Amino acid sequence: MTGALPSEYCMTPPDNSAAPLAVRFRHQLMVATLSLLFVVLVIHLLEKFALILQQLLIAVLISYMLLPVHNWLVKRGIRSQFAFVLILTVLLLLFVGVGYAVYASVTAITPDRLVEYRGRFESWGNWAIGLMGKSGGQFLRDRFRVMVSESNVSAHDVLDGVKGVAGSFVGILTFALVVFVYLVFLSAETLSLPRRLGMAFGEQKSTQLLSVVRSINAAIAKYIAVKTWISFVTAFLSLLVLAGFGIEFAVLWALLIFFLNFIPYLGSVFSFAPPIALAFLQFDQPWRGLGVTILLIAVQLFTGQFLEPRMAGRKLNLSPLLIILALAFWGYLWGVVGMILAVPLTVVCKIILDNMPATKPVGSLMSNV
């Protein structure tokens, strides 16, 4: 029996093309939400475990600094275990020597010396007020005169400051000893990592993983080694300048220059300002302060604009905006330590992204081309 089908069987199916779009939107919204929650969780953990993570990351960066030295010793016939022991022993002795020199320099500050500095500050201030004359404005001259007259430091304040420095030095010593312990265990982990990877993933897969890890480690070690060497040369040349002019606490300023040189743009300003100011306060002759200023700026220009590009092959290949954001982010989380670690950590992340095929586009976006 043939006949027309009921109308409900003749209806065309409804258009469900909007359904996949809604599902895709919900999926993307879920991914974005989870990513935001993950970022918030990471920031919270970075704040919560700041001290532990700072010590661990500093130990990791130092291990990359020591990697070229270790490879050089191994090529000279020294076994890998003994090379690590030798490097760590020299590093410990160097730390003790530098720490003693810095502590001796800081504790050498006396009330008489500060009174002498204050007198020179007042004389320079009166000289500047005289230069202003009538063109400087009455308000500006009055404010500057008040600042000069109120710059008084008592002996009690000096003693409190020295005690505070002594306490800070003990804290820094404890911090450094923990970093050294981390460094010892990281060195031990490096020796046994290939064998453990082979046991976990098999010979072929572990060989591929080790190849990727070695390429990443080589790139990171090159950057860290070049940056450390540039910072050392900058600090050493600055030490020669300061010692040549007889600037007090020269070792302390050189150490400050070494660490702050890891901070781009702002580090050189913050590290050179104290010794330059002291050069004007320590001597009556203005040519000494001008000489120290000119030579320190020349050292910075030589190492930053000439020596570093030649050693690294090119300048830091990071977006300037990314560097500023990294400095602001890590400085907000961890203070000065975070600002020192900001650029090395960002460079390490970029090197890892560049060496992974899936994340190479992200590394390219971080470049300054």
C-alpha cells in the first residue's frame, strides 16, 4: 500500500550548527578560567615560599655559571666528581673571603667619619645654594638649606646602624650557606641524572631527552656565563677605579656593582650612585668626584655596549617591554633579589621555549627583532 508519508516524517531536521559553536566557546572559557586560576595559584606560591624558591633558583643559576668551568676541568682529565668538589671548595673559600672583606668595610664606619662626611655635605650644599643665587628661586633655596641643616647623624644612630648591618650580615651568611647546600645536591643530581632517565624511559627515549636537555643547558650556561663574566669585569674595573682614587669601602661598592649589573637599565644607576656620592663627600677636591664619575660611566659603556655584544654574539634578545614587565613583576614579589633574578629567569624561559618545537612561536614573540 503506497501513500504519502505523515507530515512528521517529512520535516527537515533542525539546524544544529550553533551547537558546536556553543560547545567550543564553553571549552575556551573553561581553559581561560583554569589558566587564570593557575596563574593566581603560582603567584600565591611564589609569595608563600619566597625564601625557599629564591635560594633554590640562585643555586640553579650558580650551577649554570659553574658548568663551563666544570666542562673545562673534565676536558683536562679531571674526573667529574672531583671537578665539582674542587669548584665548590674554591667557591666556598671565595665567599668567605669576600664576606669578611665586606663585613670589615661596613663595620669600619665610625661617628667621626660620618661627621666629616656631613661637614663636606654642608659645604657642597652651601656652594650649590650660592650658585643658585637669585635665579634659583627663594622656595628652592630654602628647602635645600633646610635639607642641609637637618642632615645630622648621631653616634647612637651609627652604632644602631652597625648593629643592624651585623645582624643583616648573619642573615645573608645563613642564606648563602643554604644556597651552597642546594648547590652541592644539585651537583650530585647532575651526575646521576642520565642513569635515572635511562631507567625511567628506556635507552632510546632517554637519549632523545638528554639531547634536548643538553641543548637547553648549553644555551642557558652560555648566557649565564657571559653575563657573570661581564658583571665580574665591570666590578673589577670599577674596583680599580675606586681603589685608584682612594674611595673608601671599594670592595663593598664593587660587590654591589657585580650583583646589580644583572638588572638592565636601572642596575648601573643604582650601583654607581653610592660610590660617586661618596667620592664627593670624601674629598674636598671636586675633580676627584668628577674623575670617578667619568671613569665609572666609561667602564659601564665599555662592558655593556662593546664587550658584552662581542662575547654574546648579540645583545640581549628580549623585548624591552618584556624586560620592564619582568623587573616589575619579580621586584614586586621578591624585592631586590627578584629584580636581580628577573632577567636571567626570563632568558632561561625564552631559551626553553625556543628549543621546544611546540612552544617556539611563543619564544619568537618574546624576542626583540
